[in-house]
Amino acid sequence: MFTNKAIKLSIISCAVAACGSAFAAYPDKNITLIVPFAPGGNLDITARAIAPALQKALGASVIVENKPGAGGAIGAGFVSRSNPDGYTLLVTTPNAIAVTPYMTKTPYTLANFRSLGLVASTPLIIDVNGKSKFQTIQSLLKYACANPGKVTVGHSGIGTTNYIGLIRLEDASHCKFSAIPYKGSGPALVDLLGNQIDVVVDQLSSSAGQLQSGNLKALAVMTAQKVPSLPNVPTLEESGVKGLDASTSTGLLVPKDTPTEVVEVLNKALQKVAQDKSVQNILGKVGSTSMSSTPEKFMGMINDENKIAAKLSAEGKLQK
């Protein structure tokens, strides 16, 4: 005869065994990478570069799905409300999570996510149409400073790395631009190619193809160091604009209640992805660097960006 205590122990043992079996089986269905911006931008390119390697590392199909809008808030909100089972992942920069909530109403906060880790880093650049009247960064800044608000600058959406880069450029150069938000770099570059806007602040990855063709021209890189793939393009520091170092870090997030065991599986997979030669080659060709990190490091970067956003908001520099 079983005692009540024995029955309880049996139930607990079965539950633990079932949980262990569930975690051991992960993943057993398709995984979706949600890109919160339009196709053709940095996050989209990065997601599609890592998807095959992530699929190989996990042994499950990995699908990329774009959900653009509101500076990444629509896609991020979708992931924050998703089942926390490790099958819906957000491809994001720290800004979409930390900055956008200061600029628009979002259905999430930092507390709604768990970090999986970094996947890539990409320099920011300043692009113009290949036939633009601005052929140097000095000529652009000279005109912009003399004509406040006359130079239109496209960016990939409110709160994005590109947008913050533009704000920092205004501060460092003492010029005032007219900022034009888009649902991603792709649409912004289309308008730049069509001469609808004057400039785009962009990640090198999404501009690389048009730069190589000559349709676009990079006036400056926004990182402190020169970019090896753009040896003839000066840094802003070299061009007389001091104290600016801007690049885009890309990582993956999941809903906050995703089990630690699943997070660990995904982080180990991302470490393999970062070492994958195909991923390194694909990202390298567009100026990005493949990388991995602990979940804590990427979340720390998001928290640091949140502090910067809070300061900019208090100073009235994050326009809603």
C-alpha cells in the first residue's frame, strides 16, 4: 500500500522527469527569428546570415519573419507577448528595446525580455547619393550648419541606433538636420537613391552593395577607428568632428519567462554560429563582425543604452 507521502514523491518525480524530457527535446519544431524592421536593413541581413548556421547548430528549421514599424516596437511587442518556449526570438539592437519606449508608447519594457547574447557588430556610416552635391563630409556639414534643418537625413526609425547616431552627430557637429524616420534602412536607401532625401545614417551592412556599385557614396564612418573595407573613407574624428564612436550591436532576445535551460541551449548554439565560417564570410562582406557573448553581457549593453536614453530624454533630445 502506498502512503500519501509516497504518492506525493512519485508525482513530483514524474513531473521532474517530464520537465527534463521536455527540455532535452528542445527544439522539436520550427524556430522563428522576428526582425522588427523592413527587409534589406542591417537586422534583416544579419538574421538571414545566421539562420542557416543556427538551424545547423540546433537541428531545427529556422525561419526569418519581418514585422516592421514604430522603430522596432511592433516586432518587439510581438515577441514579448509570444509563448516563452524558445521558438520565437527577437533579432534586435539595444536601442529598439531601451530607447524606443522613451519616444513612443510600447507594449513592453526591459523587464519583458531575457537575453540570449550578441551575434554581430556593424559600423555606422554617413551615406549620400553617388551624384550628390555633397562629395565630402566637410561640404555636407558646412552646408548643414549654415542652413539649419535644410539637409534631410533618413534613418531606420525612432529610437534606433541610426537615430541616436544622428542625434549625436548633431551634438558633435553643432549642425541641425531634418530627421526623416523610415521602417528600416531598406526604404530609406530607396528614397536616397531616388534623390528624395539628402543623406542616410546607416549600418555599413545594408549600404554595402550600393556603395560597391557606386550608386551611393560613404562620406564618413562614425566609428572611432577606420573601417578596413572602406580604407578611403575618413572617420568623423579625422574630419574634425570629435568624440563620436557609433556602431550597431545586434543580439537575440526571448520573452522573460523562457526557461533557463532553453536559454542555455540557444546561447551555446549562438557560440557555434559565431565560429561558423559561412556566417563570418557573409557578414564580413558587408562590413559586419560575427561575435557571441554571454546573455548577461548583451543585457548589460541594453541597460547601458537605457541610461543614455534616459539622459537624452531628460534633455529633451528624444522627440516623440
